[in-house]
Amino acid sequence: GAGVSQTPSNKVTEKGKYVELRCDPISGHTALYWYRQSLGQGPEFLIYFQGTGAADDSGLPNDRFFAVRPEGSVSTLKIQRTERGDSAVYLCASSSDYSDTQYFGPGTRLTVL
Amino acid sequence: AQTVTQSQPEMSVQEAETVTLSCTYDTSESDYYLFWYKQPPSRQMILVIRQEAYKQQNATENRFSVNFQKAAKSFSLKISDSQLGDAAMYFCAYKGTNAGKSTFGDGTTLTVKP
């Protein structure tokens, strides 16, 4: 079946702008995760959803970052007032439940000029 | 908090040879999962192998195997008969059984020489 998909593949924006990044998980997967990967580093956890609710948002760096998953499937990561330090690859993953293996999407490369 | 350390930023292996990538982790939990992921330049993180901490037997997937030493908190990946397509960044990851998130190391870049 289809894997995790993320759109857009690349996003270039200007400092101070608002961006939305979308994740489509594997069909039937109840758990969804967002990670951020800076150049030369491993993915860093941001937030995890179980169904529609955020089960753990301890990795969100500040209140400019917000994520939703209103129907328990597609999720959107929203970043307000972007800063140059937000430039990174944003990875989404899903799993059949929170204890199972996570399957990753191809990521969105965000560049803030 | 859990931490994962990959002490080899870069490794190189000759095609058809064997290479071992190192990973150590720190945790106070007794049950957890460990993973190795491969990330080629396309950015897609691909699961290579998974180990459950309560299982003493080392996981194996074709040419990939692990050496899991629970007491030493060590989880190395052995790639046998290396192929050009194995060239990528490899990440070691830890996940608690009651936690959703995974904690990743900073990766090892593997080069395969023909």
C-alpha cells in the first residue's frame, strides 16, 4: 500500500511568514509523529498524535509551532512568524499504534530566508 | 532522559566486505525498542532492523544483523557483503515501550567503495 506522504517536498519562505506542512499517514495508522532534522543531525521529536489528540507535544520548541490532526488521519504542522533557525527538514512518521515501528515520509525541506 | 550516541560520524567499507556501526544509549528503563534506520540522499528514512530489549536473541534481516548488549547498553549494526546501494546515513534510535517518540543518534555516514 501507499506509504507516508508529505507536501510540499520543498518550501522556501521569508522570515516572519506563516507556513503549513502536511502529512498523510499510512491508511489505518492511528499514531502520527512529527520530527525536525537539522543538517548533519538526527531527527528531533516535536509532537505525537494518537488519533485526533496530541499525546505528547513536549518537543515543540515554542508557541510559534502548532500541529493538528482533526479527523485522525492527515496532520498539518503550522509555524508562525518563521525564523531562519526554523530551516530544516521536517519529517512525519506513522505507526499502527504508539508501540509499533514508525514508518517515515520523505520529509519537507523548509528554508527560511 | 534517554540519549543515543553514535561515535563514528563516518565509516568506509570495500564492496563485499563487512562493516560494523556502533551505537550506545542511556536509559533507566528495562524494556524498550532499538532501531537502525537508513537515510539515503533522498531523505526517506528506511527501517533496517528492530530489536526488542526483552529478547536476548540478536535480530537479523538478510545481510544486516545486530549485536545487542543490554548490560553495556550497546547496539551495533553489522552489514555483511556490503553493496554500493548500502551507502547512506545510518541512524540508531531508541523508543520506550510506553512512549510514542523515538530518540535518535546523530548518524553515521557509510561510504561503500567499489
